[in-house]
Amino acid sequence: MLSHKTKRKFSKILSFGIIWTLLGLLFMFIEQTAVLGAGITQKEAISLNFQVFLFATVAVFLVGCFVGYLELTFLNKLFIKKTFYKKVLFKLVFYLVLFSAIMMVLYPIASSIELRIPLFSGEIWQRYLDFLVSTVHMSTMVQLSASLFFSLIYTEISDNLGHSVLRNFIIGKYHRPKEEHRIFLFTDMKDSTAIAEQLGTKMYFLFLRDYYKSLEDAIIQFGGDVYQYIGDEIVITWEFNVGLQNNNCLHTFFEMKNALRHKSDFFLKTYGFAPKFKGGMHFGEVTTGEIGALKKEIVFSGDVLNTTARIQSACNTFKTDFLVSDSLIKKLNIDENFVITEIGEVTLRGKDASLSLVKVEQVKQEFLL
């Protein structure tokens, strides 16, 4: 089975393929309508028949997926420190050069299919040279630029909102509020106030950014989504079945711990502090939906969020890094990787009813991604 990280990456790449295909079909329709309506014929333009249409659709989809793959594995990392407009500008130049080379391959193939003559015949390549200096070529480059621009805008919005959030907005999954069971993990950095005072606002911001980045792979690998960043706190959520599967929700917490241990030298060298955190975990029913007028968000509403926040706060009382509701532990298939210590019934701050809690520790300290 594919890992959650691979599925997430595949989903993002597929989104690029879909965007490129839809825009390609739109441009193809507009161009063919304009040419046929005006009665224009250009020898450089490839006539549209079923075989050419099928080839063009598949080719555009694959090119879109290729762009998505490059974005996720190479270009995003290369331009991560650039401002938004510089990212888009540099990437446009890179892709236009790249696609000029790709077009040198695809155009002769499409011509060969249309004319039913060998690919390496002189007529095919003379047609390609004519194409390079034609308005058809200019139109193609404009279409490529538009597809690139929209897909690059998409990836920037996706990075800022979260891929799953953007996808749910587009498909309207939570346009009408719906009830669902979810698992939540609230984490809180230890000694964050003292660290912030000593680093100052700018350095503390950079410290937080590196802290969040160090934890993201562990969250993705085990099927979690970041719901909110609240100062130095992170709220992570899972669909109920995903969080239960293979104890994903528990493994996430401890792999986040491992990730920070592996990066401790970097943090000490760069900032003088190695971040640590504590967490509380619980599950329950929430109502999920789009909310907001000036700024829309997908929001989870339910007592489970307040309860989970209180569980996390109780870590200091019981001198532990990780507290979990006993009701959630009973839903999981606890194996030899974890040690469960009962805390018992606890009345949480601001809550009338008590809740049974357990302390969870990991026996196996290294869980490889």
C-alpha cells in the first residue's frame, strides 16, 4: 500500500495534470472555434481529428503531471526563499525554456500522426521550422504561459491554505456543515515565552518557522493534517479511521519528537535553543463547515477541541509530555511499541465532568519514516 506521504504527493501531482488538461481543452476549443468561424487555414496549425485530440489531451495531462513533479521535488525547494512574484517569474522562464525543448519533440509527433508520414521525413521538420516563426507558435507559448501561471498560483495557494483544505473548498465538501468523527492532537512548545524573550521577535519567528518545518514530514507520513498554528501551538487532526489505522495518531507524536531530536544540533547552533513540546490527544464528534464572510475557513466546531486543549494543559500537572484520553486508547490496537500508564479520572480545568486519562510513552525510540 502507498504511504500517506506518497498519496499526498500523488494527489498534488494529479491536480497539476487536471488543471493543465482543463485549460488545454479550453484553449483548444477557443482556437478551433476562432479558426473555423473565420475560415482561416494555416499550414503550421495541426488539424484536429480524434487521434490528434486524444494525443494532445494525454500529452497535456502528462506535461501537467511533469510540472507538478518538478514543483514538488525540485523547484519549490530551489525558490523557497524567493518572494511570490520572483518565484512565479523565475519559474515561468525556466518552464518556457523547458517546454520549448518539449515542443520540439511533441510537435513533430503530432504532425506525423496527422499527415500519416514518417516522423523523420523532411516535410515534418520543415513544417516544424515554419511553426517556430508562425502566429500559431506565439499562440501556443501564450497558452503554455497561462497554464503555467494558473498552476503556479494554484500551488502557492495550496501551500498557504493546505492541499486538503483547498481541495475541499473546490469540491465543496464542507459547503454544507457535516458531522464527523475526528482525532485531535494539541501540541505546545515548552518554555516558549522564555525563548521568545531571549531571541527577539524576528529571530523567534524564524525559530518557529524552522520548528514547524521540522515536524511536517512526521505529520504527513501518518495521515495527519495541520488544522491551525496558534503561536507555538499546533493543532493536528485525522479522519477517525485514518488516525486509528496502525496507531497513526500515536506514531505521529513520537515521530515528531524524533524529528526534533535529529535537528537539535541545527537548532542549538542556529538559535541556541533546542525546541521540545508536550501534547494532548482526544477524539469525538465535530461539526465541520465553511465559515466566514471576509475570509472563509473550514472550521471544526465541538467540545472535543476544548477538551483536547485541556488535556494538553494537564501535562504539566502530571509531569509528562503526552496525555491521551482513555476512551481513545481503548479504540486503538496498542502494541509492544507503547507503554500505557493510567492516570485515572481527572477533572480538567473549565470542565464539569471528569475524564479518564493515560500517559503514553514509546518503547521503540526510533520509528523510521
